[in-house]
Amino acid sequence: MIKKIVFTIIGLSAMLSCSEKNQTLVDSVVNIEFKIDYEKFTLENGLEVILHVDKSDPIVAVATVMHVGSNREEPGKTGFAHFFEHMSFNDSENTPVGANRKMIPEWGGSRNGGTSNDYTVYYEVVPKDAFEKILWIDSDRFGYMINTVTEEALEREKQVVKNEKRQRVDNAAYGYTNEIIRKNLYPEGHPYNWTVIGSLPDLQAATLDDVKKFYKQYYGASNASLVIAGDIDIDETKTLVKKWFGEIPNGPEVKPLEPRPVTLETKKSLYFEDNFAKLPELRIVFPTVEEYHKDSYALGILGQLLSGSKKAPLYKAIVEEEKLAPNIGTYQSSSELAGEFVFRVRANENIDLDSVKVAIDKGLALFETNGVNTKDLKRIKAEQETNLYRGVSTVLNKAFQLVQDNEFIGDPSYITQTANLTNAVTAEDVMRVYNKYLKEKNYLMTSVVPKKQLNLAIANATEAKVWIEEVKKNVANEEVSQGEEAIYDKTPSKYNRSEPAFGELPLFKSPSVWNGKLENGMTVTGIENNEVPLVEFDITIPGGQLMEPLEKAGVSNLLSDLLMQGTRSKSAADLEEAIGMLGASIRMYITNEDFHIAGSCLAKNFEKTIDLVREIILEPRWEEKEYNRLKQALETSLKGREANPNFIASSNFNKLIYGENHSFGVPTSGNFKTVSKITLNDLQEYYLKLSPKDANFHIAGALTETQTLDQISVLNAWKTEATVISNYTIPEQNKANTLYFIDVPDAKQSVLYIGKLALSETNEDANNLSFANEIIGGGSSGQLFQTLRIGKGYTYGAYSSISSNNEVSPFTVRSSVRANATLKSLDIIQDMLENYANNFTETEVELTKTKVLKSQTRAFESLGAKLGMLREMSKYNKAEDFLVKNQEELVNMKLLDYKSIIETYLNEDDMIYVVVGDKKNQFEEVKKLGKTVVELDIFGNKKQLKN
């Protein structure tokens, strides 16, 4: 049966009337002409299947949702759902070992998985010709993997998951906060009492029998939903689904879990000293309701009303009046069994969190007095229309929406009901849920503060207890390998379950590009795409960081923020409201070489959105109060990034290769030294350099060339003359064969940054170098990932890439590895780089061609990707058919061309190594690599050796 999802929501004609506290929403319903056709059927084994046809691109998305998450685990065996997701990607009966992670990228596809409290999802997007192959590999992972699991594979994947936890939790500021909240908000035995990633001791204790038991219990066909969306034929797909998925056992009945919302008998206040945090953070969590509960929609809107705009009461109290933090977030977070309403404030440096709590109470009192801001409520409703379209703007997004609602509410079209329920929320509903779930209710409060700054925690808080891993040297059970393949009898099938052939090769069609020009000299390029009534646009102004004084790095970044804080006739809050009322977004950002003004909106609101862009560009407000607030926020951000080992590694790598006298050697947001010198006058001087003369307007979406040129003609009033952009000299590269070590005490991982300056994007070898990188570091099929993660279990991921700029840019290898595997990882990377050219054969040549050529079929599906293509054309002066020419260049590359490129640009002897990790345990180890070792502080200054 084919069904259609038809969105009907309250549009921009909604009118609001209000009394002092009890505002009522008066609905004027607008029908949005947007439908998703889908067909749903159920196989005999209970697997529910949803099919959606979308022939706009020759690609197919496949997603499987298993109705099992961490909420199905039990104390002592936590983290199993997530761990099993990892195990599922390793091997299966009818596919080669490691096929999922390696073969799908080689077909030109992408793949991944994810686990939450409530579900596990597996998903892929592939070119149309690999459609049956993805059904083969996906069904084999689902129904035919458990016999292939070995003790060796089990132990290896344990290390991968442990590395994921180290990277995301142990080695990250505020990483333990979620664990603290769960253990103290939910009672022992509640399915949300532990985190999704679980306990490392539980994980380490997992046995092969545990894994098999979990699979048999939860991985039956009747406990899943499958969605296929894209360029498919319905009848053919039904036949293929029955063939590949129809023999998977239905499995035992998995009874649905009933909602288990919690209540707190008393208020709880906890503190934790965080090894990485540089700023104090306060969270307040109120227990609320589960997903799909009728009150969850009003709670979601409440979160936006309390802090989601400059007119919101908590923003006013905390940011504007008390100046305690750059921002505050409040939001409803609903899961299948329970929900939470969260207040989150990362305060400025040295701010006492008691003062933050007082300000929150002040803001809530203001909300109780004034009630719902009706314009804010109207803005939220307007933004929802745009967000609905954004949420289904790619085949994968559509697939996710269809399959999730099918599995949890039994209705793939529930997005329609979600829209209706959200738009039915009134101001009265918002006040009702505020009084029911927040006002005078008990909560859990956490104070996470930097080491040795307990004075910043909430007074009389109790210390939170967290298990913290100790990473030791030479731990035997952490040295793992692929091991031998399992010996087993294959599961019988009436079908031939060997790898199917490719289908017909889809022809890559470069999007059709139109060109125009405004009277003020600004070039306009666009791609018309009418799949959804959205538009994305970008104005790229050459210069970026290059146009600011080196000693005042950060000027352009600060200006990009300040220009969004109002216009001559609109305050910051009024401008934000005007943009929101259109359901639009407008933002500014800078890169090393460009200043960007970007945005998105419904096509019908493009003209009004561009008029606001004109006003922002030509009528800046220059309000001293906003400048001071933004500068304080920037300084807070600069302090916060000192806690990020990845930022420490990347910023110091750039400083080492570009030096202190090149703008690329300083982060685009500057540093404490440069930012301290910036004045409002500096921003005004930079503003005068923003010119349309060499700028490019890029647009992708549901507007024609004529409509676009007509509606952006208002920008002709912008007539600033172009300015000369500074040229910097690349310093002599005299640091080769040196390892720079930066100490982060007690780090559970070491961040590795390895590389050298390579070439400019305008260099004739740029494409060839990009092609040559695919085999060593291009995604999960790359040698770095396959060796360091799949083979050794040292890391969660390892990659390499070449940056794209007009300036000469670096090739880098990046990974975060287990601390006690630092030297071993460095040895492996060094050996790979040294021997890359020698080991490159005709096999790698053909594999690169297949991987790159086929990936083009899905590379420009989204409006954002199309916009990126236009930016690449204008910035580097590439022809409209540059993608076709790139493909021709790839096809014509020979083995000797690859070897020459690798030897020219990827010579390991020319590279520098940056390691950010625990000096106490790793400094002496890395000296064994044979490099000259230099110790730096986190800012890149050489540390003096102690006598």
C-alpha cells in the first residue's frame, strides 16, 4: 500500500493575541505542498520494510533500526548494545573479513552506525549500481554474523570501543558529566542509570557467550525496521528485499518497555574536578516525560522560549545583565522511557557558579512574571516550517525520519503528527508544563570545575564519584590482532548468498550552473534545484584573515560576530527576531582566505531574507555594549579551547609550519595576545575592506536565475571599493624530522598530528595529490584506519588529507591513540609513509579510480554540497565542467604518476610530528622513534630543560 505524508502546519499567517499572562494562539492554517510517497510491507519473519522512491540522484540510502539500545542492558553488562554495533561491522558468513568498513567506501558509498538509549541504527548511502551489493552486505551483517565472531575479534573490538570512550569522554572536557547525571538522576536498576558507552570494566569482562546471547535475544527480524530510499523500482526492490532479508530468523519476542519517568525525592547538588576543563560549567536537570508524550512538544518550545533568543529571560539575566557567560542553553531531551529538561551554562573564567544559579532563578522569576513572549512563540512556529524541509532534504534524512517513527510509534508518516502537535502548542500549554515539571520541583545540579578551583563550585555540593581508568604501560590484554577466521558451518539458504554483480553504472551528471553579475561587480553563480522549497546562499569576499593586521589576529572573526548584532534600525534582539520570523538563518564566518555571509530560508522568503542581508552589510550598528560582550565571549572561548587536545595539536602544527609571521600560523579567532590588542575601531577599519568587487554570490535551491538576480539586486547599493590583500611569505621549512611533544597530564590518549606543507589548490598537481591520498588515509577503507583501528585496536579513527587554499597548504595524518600505544602507532605511521610509494601498485591505481569516480554520484546531493561546488569554482577559477575534467585526469593517471606525486609531496623525511599526551608516561617513549624531540607548552613555546 502506497501512502503519502502531507505536511499541514501553521505557517507565517499565524496571528497571535494575548492578555498579560494567558496568551492564546489563533491558528491560520497553511497547507504546505510537500509529500513523501512511501510503501510499507512486512516480511513473513516480521521485518517491517518502508520503501521511498527519489530519483533526483542515482543513489540509494538503506537504514536498519534495531529496537535495542542501552536500555535493554543490565547492571554489570553495560555498554553491550553499543559494543555489539561495533562487532556487527567486522565479519559475516558470506562477506570477506572487514568488508563493511572497507568495501562500501570502495564502491563509492558511505556507511556508519549509531547506538542510543533506545535503538541501534545501521545506515549506508551508495551509488545506484551498488544497490544489490548493499542489500547483500547489510543483510549478512544483520542475520549472518554471529557465527564469525572469535575471541580475537572480540578482544580487538574491546580496544576500539575503549579508545572511543577515551576520545569522547576521558580525554574531553566535561566528558564525565553525562555519567554523573545518569547515575544520580536515575535510580539503580533503571535502564538509563548508565551511559550508552557503558562501563569499561563491564566491557572488558564481556565474553563470547555474552555476545551470542545478546544477538539471539535482540537481533531477530521482528525487532527491526528497514527503510530503503532513493533511485529504486518498487517491485524490483520488494523482490530483492525478500531474497536477501527474508530468511533472517524472526527471533524471540522483544516486549516493549513501558515508560519509566522518574521523580526526585530531594534536590541533589554534586561537584566534580575535571582534568581538562578550563571553565566552570553548571547543569540543572529536571526529570520530565518520554518521547511522543503530549507534553514533550510544549517542553521543547519552553526550552526555546527560556533561552533561545536575545529577548529570552535567561539570556537577559545571565548574559546581558550579569555577564556571567557567553550564552545559556535550555532544552527538553526525550527518550523512549523518560525525559529530562536541562539548563546548561559554561561560565566565563573564574565565575562562581553560585552566582550563575542566582541569575537563573532571577531569569525564571522574570519568566513567571511576564509569561510567554508571543513574538518568540510565533518565531518558533515560523522556524519549524523551514526545519521540516531541512529534515527531509536528502534521501538519508528521509530514510531516518521514516524508519525511526515506524519503529517507535508504528507510523512512518508520524512527522505530520509531530508538526501538528507542535503547532497546536499554546502559550497556556507552555506555562502549564513549566509549572508541572519545573517550578518548585526537585532537580539534579552538577558543578564541573577545573582542577584546583573547587571554590567555583556550588556551595555545599557533594563530590561526584566517577570511575577513571588508569592507562598502564605494556598491558598484555591490550595487544590485539585480527586473529584467525572462525570455523563454522554456514547457515543454509535457498539463495546464492555470494556477492552480487554491480548494476548498470550510473552516469555522473554535473549540476547545471548558471552565471550572472550585479552592477556593483559581484559575480553570481547558481544551481536551480526544486526538490524542496529551500534556498541556501553564500557571499564569499576574498581576504578573510589575510586582511587583518597580524598582531591583531581575530579582528575579522570578531567583526563577523558583531555585524550580526543589530543594524542601524534594529537592535541585536530585533534583528534576530526578524530573521526568525522568516524561518531563515543568516550567519557570518571567516576562513584564512575569505569572509563569508551565508544563510538559508524558504524560497518564498528569499527576497525578505536578502533585504535583511543588505541591511546587515550596509547599516552596521557598532554598539559598544555588544562589542564588549562578544569580546568577553571570545576570551572565554579562547580559554575553553586550552582544554581541547585536538585543538592544541592542530594549532601548534600550523604554527610550526607557517611560523609566527604568517597569518596561517595563528588561529582565525586569534589568541589572547592578539585579541587583547583589538579595539572596536579595528573592526570598523576592517569593515571598510569588505567589497563586492571581487566577491561571489553563490546560491542553490528552488529559485530560477531570473528570480535570483531580480531579488538580490538590492545588494547593488553595496559599492565599497576593493582593497589589496596581503601576501605572506612561507618560512623556510627547517623543522623536518622533529617530534614536538606537548604535555597534557594524565591524558588517556595521545593526539598525533604528522605532516608537511604540500601545495596550493591552484597547483597543477593538486588533484593528483588528492587522488594519491585516498589509499593511505581516505576514510575507513584507508590503510591508516584499517591498520591502527581494525588491525591493532589502537584508535577510534586515523585519517590523512590535504587542505585546500590558494596558499600552500599541508598534508596531515591525524589520530588519537591509546596512551600506551603512542610509540607503536608512531612506528606504524612512519613505516607507512616511508614505504607508501614503493607499496603502491596497479591494484591501488584501479581501486582509487573506482572509489573516487563512484563517490561523485552522491557528492552533490544536498544544497550545501552544491553550494560548496560553486564556491570551489569561483575561488579557484575552475570551469563549470571541472568535475568532468577531474574525472578525466583521474582516469589518465598511471602508476608512475602516483609514485611521482607521493615521492614529491609525501616524503616522510620532510615531515614534522606533533604529539599531545601525558609526558610522565610517554615523553621518554617517543624518543625511541629516532627523531629530534622538542617539548612545547600548549601555546607552542619551547620549554626549558631542567638541570
